[in-house]
Amino acid sequence: MLVHLIADYGTGDPAFSEVAQRLGFYLGNAQILPLSVPPFATLATGFWVAQLGLNPAPADLLIYHNCAPRKDDVQPRQDNEGEGLVYALLPGGVRTVGVNAGYTLSFIKDSALSLRWVNVARAGSQFRSRDIFPQAAAKIAAGDEALLGAELDRDRLPAVPAERIAWVDGFGNLKTTIDQSQLQREVGTKLIIRVGDVVSDAVYSDGSFKVPEGTLAFAPGSSGWQKPDGTGVRWMELFLRGGSAWQRFGRPRPEERVTILG
């Protein structure tokens, strides 16, 4: 079994090792691939749940995600209680198990064939993703649905926020929540784009290397998937050929607003 472990523990944090070890204990022979998102970055978490889960994948793939800012209730928490655990079945047969927090389910809420609460304790440990959730995830991955509860009310899940940074990749490219289909621009059109408080000129492009070295381009990126109606979604990216768009815009974090000024 292949398991994507998506969490905000921190790059290189031993928490990944602890959770992977616990998942391996319950799952047996599983290949676990860790993916670190920034602290409390539920939009980035949801983005990768969809990118990995809605594209071609092994039939026994499990996506186990944990980004739980505990912002659903600002009052003091009793016994480390946090947001609830949710199971999703995606069209290709991929199963996901993870905390419903912020935007973690926003990208898949319209595509999931099933979206159900998992009847497991929401409190009892500061480290629920190690101490409480792995056993439940392993049972679900094995096809045991005894822990599955009521369907979520999808209308109560937040929509994907428009015009935001979803991810910053290793090259400094900024993956956005702007769908290519929303733009009606000719290739080569000059743009002015603001990310946070930083403004820069850019060029609308249809491919990453169809601009000169040193040019900031706004183009369909490498991320996207098929929608339930059969149409595809392709997310726009800001990239600086030969440099870093992330540096150009002052190192913005995921969820920073992206505005096309002209």
C-alpha cells in the first residue's frame, strides 16, 4: 500500500517519523511518503489532497492528512480536543482520512463519492495523529467501514478561496487558486500582478519556458485534475524564469491574495 502522509509538523520534524512508524504498525507493509506543509496551512493541505487523490493513482492509495489548527472553537480546549476526522472516497478509488479543518476538504468536496465522519475520539492526546487516528485509518484502508458515521453536509464546507497562493514549490513558483478557464488573455499580454503588498509586471504565457530569461510569467502550471463534469481544471502559476517568483514577491505564504491589476 502507498500512503501519502500530509501534515504541518515541520520539514524534517521527527513527528513524521513517529506517525509513519505508527501507521506502519497498523498497516503492515506500506510505503509511506511524507509531505510537509507550512504550519496551519489548510489550503496547502487541501490542495495536495486533491492533486494526489484526483489524478491517476494506485487503487490502494491512502492519503492520511493532518493539519489541525483547532480554530473551529476559540474557547479553551478540554483534553486537547480538536477538529473531527473525516473519510473521503475519491472517483479513482483513492481513500483519504484526515482532519476537517479550514480548507482541507474544499478542493475535493464536489468530487468525493463519499464524505463521512469517522467515529473516533476527538480528544485524549495532544498528538492525535499519532496516538488516536492511525488505527482508525488502517481499519478504513483495509475496507472496514464500522467506524464510518454520518455523511458531511458539503454545503457547510468552505469553497476554495479565489485568487490565493495554494503552494510555493521548490523553484519558488507560486501555484495559485486561479483557474486557467477564468482568464481570457492573449499569449504575450502584459499584466500587473500584486501578491500581498508587492506589485510586479508579468507576461501571460502558455508555457513555462516561452518567455525570456528573467521574465515573470503567469501561465497554466503543472497542477490540476478532472472535475466531476468531465472538464479539467488547470491552476495558474507565477514563475520567474531563471529566478524565484517567491523571492520577487517578498516570500509570501500560502493563502496570500493574488490580484491581477491590469
